[in-house]
Amino acid sequence: MGKGYYIKVNSVTHAIKAKDVLNANGFKAQVVRKSKQGRSESCGYSVVIDGDITRAEAILRNYHVRTSGYGEIRDKL
Amino acid sequence: MIYLDNSATTYPKPESVREMLRIAPIIYGANPGRGGYSMSNSTALEIYKVRSKIAEMFSAQSEENVVFTINCTHALNLAIKGLAKKGGHAVTSCLEHNSVMRPLKKLQESGDFSFDVANVFSDDDKTVQSFERKIKSNTDFIVCTYASNVFGDILPIEKIGKLAKKHNIPLIVDAAQAAGVLDIDVKRDNISCLCMPGHKGLYGPVGTGVLVLSEECMPDTIIEGGTGSESKNLLQPSFLPDRFESGTQNALGIIALGKGIDFVRREKINYIREHENELIYYLFNYLLKSDSFILYNGFDSRKYVPILSFNTSGLTGEETASYLAQNGIAVRGGYHCNIFAHDYYRTSSVGTARVSVSAFNRKKDIDYLINSLNKIAKLKKV
């Protein structure tokens, strides 16, 4: 089990697409809604994964899935 | 009732659509994209699945390029008004529905926008030349129907798409009578904005429409509001589909539309069209042999979608439709929200009666119609 991360997305549509793409590429991803949102943050939805965040981001870029950064899961969701 | 007005909306809907409309308010009753609780999430997921189905069916770049609207007219307004610029210009066809003509006329009334009308011919190359002659240096877009809602004429969209690409102009297509009937591919056809209803050839419920946008096309917004995203930003989101989906969506309708699309995919577009063409051809042959009826087109399934407009000699289209309604037959009479096409076909004084079939019609429905038309013909001769 690798480190846990949440990937920030702009909308629920992007969240579901990101989850589908990551799951199809060997991740165990799920859509969650964050209880704390910064001013710069978006729809409140994030995609949580365990594992290699660099690879996950590369896969999402490859599939043209918009993301707006990520954070470690130890941050309170 | 024998229902032959499927160009207005398909009826009946498939059993799976009706069942989803019954259960969706119970299991998908929450607002999608607005909450983190399970029903909101599952509703959002179901809507995403429908986006995926539409993206696949029409070869959209991705799911986000599929925008849900309340109908085809809504989608056309988003595209036409969103792409029109001050001092701009559009090219359209002589067969357009009011859903295209009224937004264009509204823009024209502003005094700072104009449009020209290209004629449609049986020779596709002549049609394309007619479009090309109308293009100006300030042309913002071409907007035209895929197939006429009155006479069924199919426009050479692939060729018009190539023309639009050559001139680097977006192409907006009204696919109200084509979606679910013809093979539409937004990439192949270079369509920038594909506008369609969910409740006609896709067999979804009324209150559903779709705008498929190409990656390069980003119209301005004409409606702004809450999208469930970027709530702290007072500006409308720039990304799809949220940019064009302000306000609570018709989630229940969209989810049921997904079942309609499943039905079309299962039955296969080609088979549905073949079946509908057989019925229309059967009726066409009857009308052709009788001297009591007037036809306006030949029958060529490559040139027309399965829609047949005709008149009874000495009657208006509305009168024929009214007589048929008294006999339990639903057809559309009059002008079909399209005086433009009636002008072109020289039927604007009488309108026409229009027969449009669906996957659920059978030969016996057409036999019943023919039987009633025989009665009208006899009455006219007395």
C-alpha cells in the first residue's frame, strides 16, 4: 500500500472521469467530497487514490482529465 | 390512437425508459454534483454514464464535451447566440426550423448581425456551392439542419463540414430529425456544435436535449448561474460541461434518456431507419397511385429521412390532419414551425400533413392510415 493522495478536480464530471480512468489503469480510486475547501478550490469533489501520484497525474494528463493539484491524504479531508 | 407524429416526439417510449421514469425519482432523487452523500453521488454517476453513451454514439472528443440542455432549441440558442459576434454574419439553409431562424432573426434585429440563406438542391455539390457563395469575410458560423423536419431532405453535412473547415468557420448542426436515425460523427463531419433533442430519435423523455461541442469550439455563455463547481468564483466556469449547465439539471430525464439510447443501440440505428423507410415507402406508393393526394418529393432513402409530407387535393394540411385525428390517427398538420421550408416547397398557402414513424410503428398502422385516407378521397369526390 502506497501513500494516499487526494486529487483536486473542478467538477463532479471531471471527478467521475478521473476515477474511471485511474481505475482502468490499475488504481483503486474513489470520488469523495472534502469537508474543508480553500478559496482556490473548486467543486468540493476530489479523487482519492493509494499509490504513485506522479504516475496517476501522468495518466490523467494523457486522458485529458482536468485536475487542479493534489494533496496528501493525511491532510484532513 | 395510431401515433404517426414521431418527428414531434417519439411515442410510445421504450418500456425501459418508462420504467426508469417511474423509479428514478425514488433512487436518483437528489441533486447531482451538489452533495457528498450517496444519492447525490449515484445520481451524478448515472448522468456521467449517459454522457459517455452520447460521446461514444456521436464520436465526441470526451464526456465533458457533452452538454445537457432542456431541448434542441435550447442547444441551438446556446450555440448560435454564443458564437455570434457584433458585426458578424451567419450562413444558413432554406429549410430551417424556427429554432434556427428565430435566434438568427433576433440577432439580426439587434442591427449588428446579418445572415444569408443558401438554397438546398438534390445535387449535393450544388448545395455546397450555394453555401460557399454566401460565406463572407465576417461570417461567424454556418448553421443548418441535418435533415428537414417537414420534407425530410438530408443535407450533405459531411461536405458542408469540409467547407466550414476550409474557411475555418464553426458548423452548427440541428440534428432534431437525424439523431438516432442517421449515423452522425462530429469528427468525420467537422461539426463544431451538434444540437439535438433527447425525446425524438433517441427515445428519451421530453425536457431533454444535448449539445455536443468540438474541442476547438467554445461559444460565449448566454445563461450563467450555479453549477456546483467553483462556488467561490463569481465568474462562470470556463470548462465543460459546467460552462453551459447552470442551474439544476433534469437529472431524472437525463437518466431515462440513457435508457432510450440503450434502446437505439440495441435495435441499431441502421435497422431502425430501414424499418421506418419501409413503412414510409409503403405509404408513399399508395399516395403516388392515387390522384387525390399531392406529394412533394420522390422516395430515396439516401436523400430523405423517414418523414412524408403530403396534401389531400383541395384540403389544407391542417384539414387532413384534423380529419385523421377524428379517426384516431395522430399526424402533424400545418407549417411544422418551419414556414421557411414551406416557402421553398411552395406549400406556404396550405401547409402539409406530415407522417413520421418510429421503431414501434407497424405496417398495420399505415394500413389503418391508408384506410382513412381512402375515406377522405371518397368524400372529396362526392
